[in-house]
Amino acid sequence: MLWEGDILLQVGARALAILSVLTETPGRLVGKRELLERVWPDGRVDDANLKVQISTLRKALRGCEGLIRTESSLGYRFLGETVPNDPYRSTQQRCFLAPGLLTEPVGRDDVVSDIVSLLKECRLVTILGPGGIGKTTVALAIARRLADTFADETCFVDLNRIARGDQICEALARALDLSAREAPALEQIKVALQDRRLLLVIDSCEHSIDAVALLVEQVLSFSNEVWILATSRETLRVGAEFVWQLEPLDVPPPSPSNTAVNAARYSAVQLFIRIATEVSDDFRFDDDTASAVVEVCRRLDGIPLAIEMTASMVGTLDIGEILRNLDQRLSVLESDRQATNPIQHSLSSTLHWSSNLLPVNERAVLRHLALFAGAFTLDDAVAAAADDVRDASIVREAVVALANKSFLIVNHEISPPEYRLLRFV
């Protein structure tokens, strides 16, 4: 919720994040790619999601929708004027944070509070989890909660576009707003961190995990007044690291009699309702639709990004059609094919991008594991993936690595442990 002139904007975090980017420099053309990268920093989505959020903003502006101009195939411009002392803008400038969080994430209040408390005792916390689970969103909420603690010393380092380990120092130097000098980037960083009380939010560390781990160790040794909050699909394996496994949103247990009142108590359903009502004036969550919404959230394992993308389709598909489309289980094996519907296209794109970060052996084993419809043991994985090229030991190592990188869910409560892919994989 945000006041804009005499208009009260009551929209979700994504729409507000888009408005924040557009109003940074009124009149500037903001390309679609820039908006997608800044508003959805922890996952890849397509233009359809952006169009939905732009439409939501225009509806909320009520008579002032012309303030957002579409430049065909290029992007969008904001044609209005901004107030210099906007508290949201000053917070973002003060913290160097990529815009994308102006409201609290759904179902994460306790997690945010717990990690905020943890950071008072531990200088390095890694938020761990699979792609789309909301690591970046939670990290931004934590940084905002700690804004007063670190004053103007909170810095967001986006590693989403980092392709090589030797670019990590450059990314941190840019995030610290260091000017170009002849000294190596690491020396610049060392000097810049002296006598500063600083929170570094380092996002998407899995892109070059070893290089990030080395830099983190060096940064922590430079100063006792630097705290680091990292997000990653795998741990940094640094001595001072505390790992927080981010769990999916809560989903109601399976029941043939899920009522709207009971289902709405669960965070996965709350997120679905919020996005669905943003994109469609016709969406109604009641006892008639509750069971289908619950089943959709269950099929998506409570993963926020998957729920957001799926709920955004209620403007074009009813909930029954959405559920039927999810009956055809997505697979990384099909990532090179053209998806037959918007939901599959968006989720397949996200999965394809994530799996491309894996080494060749792990990616090959993951393709074989995608054939399992449910849980499987390590021996099952070996039987499915071992061949003349990959022996049993290689498959076992790959399965363990995939679990460590949050591609597999592991149930250690039974013996032998069982693995499974997220249901929408």
C-alpha cells in the first residue's frame, strides 16, 4: 500500500517495485529486460508477468493510468513527477538495495525476525534453498528491517549476471560505489571497508560459489564491523557461516473438504490469493474454488515463485484449467521444447536456467532423476542413471551434490533416506 499524490495505491510488492524503478528517473525509457532483472532478481520470468503487473498498476492509478506509457516492444516510461523526499526512495538510496520489496513477503515474518536476531550474534548467515523459494525477497526484508541498525551502510551485491569467478570483486566494488582506480579491486574493497559498520547482502552466490566463499573470508578478515547475509542454492562452506534452510510456504494438508476459511490460514494460499486478486477482478476465493487452489499450491510444493507465476494466469484461465495444465508434470528433460501453455513456459524457463548452472555430470543425472514421479533411494538413482559413461560412484556423488544444491528434497527420517524432486520439476 502506498500513497501517490492524492491516490492510495493498494497493490502488491511486485507492482510497487516496478513503479519504484520507473519513477527513479521520470521520462526515462526503462527496458523490459531491466525491469525483469530488477523486480524478479531471484528467478527468470517472461514478459507476461511484467504485463500483468503493469496492468495492475494502471488499474490502481484510477484515471492517471496515462502516467505509465508503453513503448512498443521496448519498455515503459513514467511521465509524472516525483517528490524528492519520498521515504521509500530515500530508504532505497540509503541502502543501495535493488528495488523489489516495499511490502513484507507473505508467510515470512517469523523467518525474517529470527534471522535479524541471528545477525546480531553471527557475522555470516547464508539463506539456503532452491530457486524460486524466495531467498532474495527474504534477504531484502531482513535488510530493510536492519536499516536503522546499519544506517546508510547496507549494500546489495547482485551476482545473477556474474559469469566468472574473477568478476566477483568487481561486482562488490561496483555495489560499494567505488570509483575506478589503478589498485586491484580487492585493495579498493579493503580500503573502503575500513572503519565502516556495514551489512553486505550478496545474492545468488551459487553462480560462482568458490570465488564468493574466498571473497567472503577475505572481507570478514578485513574488518570486525562487516556483516554478510548471503543467498545461495548451496552453502559457502566458510568456517564462520551459519546456514538457514528456507522452507517452502505452508500448504494445507490434503482434504476433500478444504473450506475457504481454513485454507486461507496457510501462507501458500495467501500468496496465491494476493496475486490472483491483483491480476483479475473476477477471481473469487470461496468454498467452490478453495480445494482447487489448495491442490495447485500443493502441486507447486509451496514454492513462492511458482505460485506467483501460476496465480498470475487467473486472468486468462480459470482455476480448473490451471489445475488441469499442472497435471502434466514439467520436467527439465523438456526444457528445450516449446511449452504448450503459459504456466509451463514460465516454469520451464526458470528450471532450465537453474539447471544450466550445474556441471555436466550433475545435469545429466538430474535429467534421469526427472523420470521419477515420486520418492526414490540412492540405489534407485544409480539404477536409473548409471551407464557405460557414468558408473555408480559418479551417480552417487551427483545425487549428493544435487541435494546439497537444493535440487532434491531429502527425507532423512527413514532408512535408507529417500530423495525426490520438487513436484513441479
